[in-house]
Amino acid sequence: MTRQPATISEIDAIYYRWLAAVGSTQAPAQAEQQILDELTRLAREPIAGAALVPRIPAIIAQLMRTLQDENMSAAELSRQLSQDVVLVAEVYREANRPCYHSRYNASPSINNMEGAIMLLGQNGMRMLLARVAFRPIVSMQSGGLTIRTAPLIWRQSEKCALAANLVAPAMQANAFDAYLAGLMANVGLVVAFRLIDQMHAPDVFPQSDAFIAQVFAQARILSVRIAELWEFPESVTRAIGQTDAKPQAQALALGERLSKLRMLVDTGRFPADDPFVTAGLGKSDLLVFDKLADDED
């Protein structure tokens, strides 16, 4: 019998329990409701929710505006980048990855900023800057649960952004907006795990199916509200909210499915050929799925 594709709720439930490494002791319904009430309050009051995550540095917004110009000057971008030593290091690191040299027959080492910018190209620079900007947001730490889950959430965010970017052209969606939506979609989930960290008792854990479904739903609303506060393009906020069936939202939804399944496969929860993973995925989807593997360059 052919297996039906897993629903996103089924994937989310398995992903949540793996992400949090939950035990068998279930928190009482009242404790779960208290966490959901606070998350719902933050979704209604996004300024309070946004205060729990660092804002994207101003230099990133300036650089992104420069990159929107199709006639951008590598020299001008290099000048702007030089204001932030972390960004300079990231650009050099990215430009010297083996995949770029094999793809473009570039010299073995890129040691000047303008050369790195030219090698990465406009889209490569956009994605690099977005990734650097979001890293402190998703990787911030507080309690033990957040410390454990933050690197995993960040890794899935990167995979989601890459997957959404790769599938977007076939859906007539904007590839860079899809990339931004993939990175931004998890911001509310970071806040949710901080709340769970602060509010759950040490010997029990909130993990009912109904709780997990509501955590993901409310976290997504909060992601949308924070994106609106930060003045992201409407196409990005609408995709995160998944309020329509437009290509941008479809690209993000497929990116989320592929990235969460990839995380579960890479960490041994499922084999790559398990029907739970592969059901409903076409040939092109599976090619993107393979590109998300942890050992990919």
C-alpha cells in the first residue's frame, strides 16, 4: 500500500519532540495552557516578543539596500563591508569554500574583498548577509533547553532558507524573498522555546499533540508580527503567515518540509529512503533534499 505524504502536523510533532529531547513525563494540561497563553500574548503584543530577540544590525540593512541595486558597485559594497570585521571574515570564508572554486574555476585563494564580492555575485552576497544577520537571533542562549535547541533551530533555518530559495524559481516565486522567509520563519519558535525553558517544571515536559500544534501556530504568528515590525517586504511576511496559496508561501512550505525531514534523517531519526520522508516528494524535490545534507559543501 502506498503511504500518504506526512502532514506538516505529523512532521512538526516528531520534529518538536526530537528537538527538545523530551522524556516520557507529560506536563499537565494547565501548565501547557499557561505557556500557550503567554505565547499568544506575545503574538498580540509583538513589541514585547521582539524585545526577546536581538534586532538585525543596522549595517546589514544598509548593505541589503546596496544589493538591491542591479548596478551595484563592488568597490562601494567593499567599502561598506569594511565597517564590520565579522562580515569581512564571513565574506572571505564563503568565497574560499571549495564549492565556489570547483564551480567557477576560481583561483585557490581569494584574498581581496572586491574579488570575493565578484565571485559570490549579487545573490550569493544577499544570502550570505541575510545568514550572518540572523545568526545571533536564532542562536541566542538562556536556559538549558534553549542552549541545546538553539544550534539545531539555526541549522534547520539555514536548510529551510536554502530549500525555499532552490524551489522558488520553478514556482515563479522570488528566490531571495523565499530565502529571507525561510530564515525569518523560526524567530517566533525561538521565543517559544525560551518561554518553555522558563515556565516548564524540571521533571515534566509539555508535549501533547494539541500543545505542539498550538506552539507552532502561535510561534508563526509571532514571526509574522516581528517581521512586520522590522519592515520586511510584504511578500516575505505573507509567505511566513501562509495566509494564501501564492508561490512565495508554497516555496516556504516546501522548504520547511524538506528541511525538517532532512534534520530528522541527518540525526538518525529516519533513514533517507523511509516512506515517511519520501512520500509525496517529486524528483526535483528529492534533489533539493539531497543538497540539504549536512556533508554538502
